Amino acid sequence: MFNLRYQVAKLVDDYYLGEIVEQFDKQGRVPAPRYVVWDCSRKCNLRCVHCGAVKERYAGELTAEQIRRAIGELAGLGVNMLAATGGEPLLREDLLDVLEYASRRGLRTGISTNGFLIDEAMADRIRACSLHSVQVSLDGLENTHNQIRNHPESFRRAVHALRLLRERRIPIVSVATTVMPQNLAELGALRELLLQLGIKRWRLAIVLPIGRADGTSLALNSEQLLTLLRFVQASRKRIGLYLGENLTFLGEWERKLRDAPLYCPAGLRACCIGVDGHVRGCPEQPDEPSTREGSVLERPFAEIWQKGFRRYRNREILAQDPACAACRSKYDCWGGCWVMRSQDRHCIYRLLGNGPR
């Protein structure tokens, strides 16, 4: 299927990523990341069945002074955006003060939240600190969402948060839904609810095999994944819907469902500053020595960014995985999501039951 917008976007992306790899090979330098995710806390007020944040525990968090120092470095490098995740970011009492500081330094700021703590006063604070985007998790209609989130008030509070944020005209208010067998049949009804709420951006992602979802039955089988892809195709003209980064390449569905490629951005366009300051490619990766590139408490962020992340920039997957190396789509997929790879769920052909190409 020919998609002109997609083709143009792919040419631009291929050039940009090629420049990153070439500069890294020849000069040892790459452009600054477009955005940085701050894994700000592992505290949470819910106990979601698919939570990936329980995979680590920390003795302490970066202090406000320490993260402000890192933010100053990001601003100096020209990073565009700082997004806070967790746990539940709003349980960190100084979060909005820190993000307001980041806004003053010229960064766009955002948070991913379960919405539970957003009442009138919190919505006013979010507006006052110039937050650019808020993504609220909504994983189904009321009963299903409450079961997934393990709290009888979680759906009502999330919907109320969306209404409050929309009323205060936060520039971007979006919804994130993790799709699993428990909520797949409700996506149509959930789409109608989001349209009623005035939501224009909806992120759908399949379950990552980490944390509480490691080795569970929360993953979609091939028929269920196909149902999801068909739903996305049928819904794209009604709502700004997109599939998350753990489905980086969609095989024959790619140009039907996207107007631009979606590569894993780890180490190329983005990275994560962890709870205690260790920098890694993505917030969903396990925070362990094998994924760490350095700590902002020990080295300047610019040095970590420039000298680390070799595995991503050298495209090591294509050399290490024989199936990826032989795949006809390797220069479209580039090996897929690093986290999904931990349980061999990174390949769209395998997920759809077609086997590697």
C-alpha cells in the first residue's frame, strides 16, 4: 500500500538516523536527545495488574536540587521536552515545582499519571506551572478499569481528571490505554467515551513483559492482536489514535495504520533519567548495570549521552540476532522494542503467527 506521507516521513527519518550513526562513528558525537523521560518516583497509590514499575525498588530519589541541576544541563543542550513518569508522579510533592523550573528553562514538560490525585486544586496547580501535556491512563470502562487498577474509584477519578484538565485548557490532554484480553472488547465503547470527553489523542499499547505482567496471561494472542490492528484502522479517522513504541513496526499493517515510521527512540532520540540518577535508554528497561549508561550524580549528562548508548547507535541487534539480520524488514524495524525482546515478543511477524521473514 503506497502512502506518500509515510514515504516522505521515512526518508526524513532515515536521513536523521543515518546522520546520528555516521556522526557517532566518525566524530563520536550525536545531536542532543529530542526528549528525556524522568522516572521520578516508584511510589504509587494503585496496584495495577500490568504494572512494570514494580520491577525495581530504590533506597532514595534524586532531590529537587539534583534534578534541577540535570535540567539545567538538558536546557543547555537544547533538549525539547522533559516528561515525568513513575510510579505515580504526582505522589512526589515537589514534582510540579521541578517541572515549573524546567518550563522556565525553556523545556516543554509533561506527565503520565493515573489521574487519581487530580482534583480542582491539583488541576489549577498543573495549569499554573505551564505543564504542556498530561497523559491519563484509562484501561477500559468502569468495572474493567477498576479491576485492572485494583481500586473501585480509579475510573471515576481518571474521567474526572480528564474533564478538569480539559476545562483548564492544558495544551495536550491525552489518554493511554494498555490493551489486554480483559479490555479488548471495550475499545469501541471507550473510543466513544473519549470522543464525548473531547480527547483528541489516544495512545494504545500492548502489555510489556515486565513487572507484574512478566509471565502472565495479559498478552494478546495473534487473533487478538489482529483484532486490535483492525480496530485502529477503523478508528483512525475518528480520533487521533496511535500505537505505542513497543509495537515499533507493523509489517503489512505499517502503512495502513501510520503516516510515519515509529522507531525505538532509545539512545537515538530519547533516554531516561532514573529514580536515583542512573541514565538508561528507556524507562521500561530494567534499571540494572547492563542497561545503565552512567549517573547524572557522577558525570555530566552531555558526557553520558555522547559516550554511551553504543548498543543502540551501532544497531547491535542486527548483528546479534540471526533472524533479524536475515529479515527483509530489518531496515524498517531495526530489531523492534528492546524491552519486548526480553520475552521474544519484539517481532510483528511472530506476534501475528507468521514467523520471522
